[in-house]
Amino acid sequence: MLCQGLAEHLLASFLAMGESLPPKISFYETLNRSLAAGVISEADVSDLKKLMQLRNPLSHFRGIDDSSNLTRRMLNSGVMEEDHLKGDASFALSMAVRLLSLPSFRLDG
């Protein structure tokens, strides 16, 4: 959840330095504008959307019949919840590192 929040704030803040943004901007709009500005690639957009899809069921209630529900994922895959969470966390952290290593966000002077 924190990695997706980091991505959303990082990208929107970067865009706000060069253009006027609405007071509330959706993550999808932030992604589209970031792609158009050349800040991120199509692959980044795809992975950031995946990150958002991992975050949403943890932030908002999902019934057991919802395929994004963690227990449903476990039942469908036969993989323990903890292993799903470890995989999700690993992906989220790698995405955060990937974003921070982009040329727009490097602090290498």
C-alpha cells in the first residue's frame, strides 16, 4: 500500500512542477500524463496498474467471491496467503525501486 502511495505522490508531484494539475487527480490520469510526458514507459504503466490492483483489496473490503480477495486467491491457487503477500510485497518494493531509479527521480547530481 505504501509503495503504491509513493508512486502516486512521486509522479503527481513531478508533474505538478511543470503543469497545473486538478486539486484531486486520479492515479489513472497521473499515469496517462506521466506516460505522455515521457516520465514512465508503457511497461511502467502496466506494472503500476498491477500494483494498484494489489493495493485495492487490502484497502477496501472485498467479499470472498471476489477474485482479488486474499483468501480467494489462496483457495484458487493453493498457495498460502503469506506467500501471496510476500510475492506482492516483493513486486511492490521492486516497483518502488524501479521508479526511484528513473532519470527524472535520480539524485546523482
